[in-house]
Amino acid sequence: MKDLWKMPLVELTERANEATRRIHGEVVTYVVNRNANFTRVCQVGCAFCGFGRRPGTRGATSDTIDEVVKRVGKTPWVSEVCLQGGIDPDLEPAYYFDLIRALREAYPRIHLHAFSPMEIDSLCEKTGQEPEEVVVRLRAAGVGSIPGTAAEILVDRVRRKISRNKLPADRWVRIVKAAHRAGLRSSATILFGHVETWEDIRGHFEVLRRVQGETGGFTEFVPLAFVPYENRLGRILSRRNGGMDRLEERIRRRARRLYPLARLMLGDLIPNLQTSWVKLGVGGATASLGWGCNDFGGTLYEESITRSSGGRHGERLDPDQIEAAIRNAGRIPRRRTTLYGDVKNPFSLGKKSCQPSAGGHVAL
């Protein structure tokens, strides 16, 4: 068999599409979800991030639990809420658990996809508990799964270059494994298009393969293209690459090869490969359905992290927009749950047809 890493792009893409159709046929899934970023205060200082604010600086604010619950109430029909924020040293551990309980009480049918391994690591430090204890407490409070973000590149040499205060790769792995063993599944991600090499990407894939082989807990793999416009790393790399246009082209070329590689390297273990319309745009995400992807991601009501780095593709898509994009690619759209189950009685999200039930949410 040819080395996938040296294979011509056309052949690589053909093989990726063959693998995708073998596993998923013509179906492309998506989820109706929203974000609820509850704090912009962050002491980590990732060079690729435009969202976080150092404690005590302008815009370094955190929401009250009531404020988060009220915001989520603006979209009571979603089936998932993704909760992530900065690493605020002054935010008490009780806040995280009380936030989950409050949302669970207000919206009992919404799946709570909450807290990255970096946030869980911070909770461990604040509580003095091990990851295995913290994830059990989070599940008991009502967390349904965790986002596999904060992975970036699971090679410490690279991590130190783009975020020297980030948790080490081994710590990320330990937290994810602990979550999986506690019954909390997670996504898996990669941040690409910055200073990483193809060998670093290969190493990242190998880490994910080992974890999935041990736990089976990853629901999907989500490549995330670096957004360079409003952050320190983007300014540095723009200068190094001869301007923003050249940097953008480098990122596009990397995406074009990374997606089919991910399908062929991970698809036997992590069958769902998710595109990112918020990173690539609707056109780019639609094109990526021909590169091995079988999932379009989510509606992402209130997307703010990518936009804070200068993302240009908006903060939300409605289901009819996602379904149109999937059909434009010649595929069949299907709404899913967070954990890739079928949605019973899927409904239109038009303003007239989306009526909350008596309990304040739409039945799924």
C-alpha cells in the first residue's frame, strides 16, 4: 500500500471519499446547537486566541449563572449547549457545578456539552482533586459530554511555541481518558495551519488513535483551521509568510490535504469527520464534504471565539441553510444528537413553527 502521507492529492481524496461512502453512504449529519461562553477572563494567554482577556484588563468579564441561563433561553429549541470559557483564576469551582445544575433544571432535555480539558485541569487545581474525581462530579451534576478542545497539536514542542501555559499533551490525554471512563464521551480536535509540520500532525493522529483504541470515547474528529486575523500568532506568521494572503493560502492548502488524511488515518477508529463552516466558510465546508467529511457540525448560535480572532463567516447558521449546503454537495442531510443518535420528529426552526413546550423547551 502506498504511504498516505506521500500520496498525490487526487488519489488521496478519492480514497477518502470511498471510505466515507462505505461508512456513511450519502448521509451528512449536523446538530442544532448553541454556544454559551460564560467568561472572557483568561490567564493562559494563547498566542492564537483573540477571545480571552487577561484578568483586570478591559473586557475581562464573567457572566452570572442567571445571565447564562437567560441567554440559553433565547434558543430553547436547541438539542445541545456547548459551554466553554477562559481560565479565570477567580471563578470558584462551585460556579461550574452550579451552572450545570441550573441549566439542567431549566432545560432538562438539552444535552450539556461542557468544559474543555483545560477547564477541567483548572478545576482540578482549584479543588485539589484528580481528573478522575472531577469528571465524575461533572457527570453527576449533569454534563453529558465534553468538547475535546485545548488539544491544538498534541506535541509539547509545538504547544510551547503557541501557548506556553497550556496543559501538556499527556495531561490532556489523561483528562480525556478519565472522562471517557466516567461515561462522558468527547470530540477530538486539532488546530492546524500555524507552526506545525506534517510530522507533528502525524504524531497528533497517533495520539488520538491510541486513546480511541483504549477507550472508544471519541464521537468525532474536528480539524480546526487557524484563524489569523486578530491575534498575536497571526500577526507573527503573516510577517513570516510574506503577508496575510500567503498565510491564508498556506492554511487552505493544508486543509485540503489534512481532511482526507484524517479520514484515512482515523476513520477506522473515529468514523465521524466533522467540517467547520465557522473556520472555512459555508463554501469551504461544503467543498470539504468531498474531502472525506460526513458531518457539517452545528448551528452554533452565538459563536464568539472564532469571531474574536477575526473570523469572517458569522455567528450562526439555521438548519435550512445547513441542509441546503449539504444538498448542494449532492448529499442527504440528517439531523443528529450530540452523540450521533437519530433525532425523533425533527422540526423546522422557522420562527413560526418553533414553539416551546409548556416546560420552556421544544420536545425532540
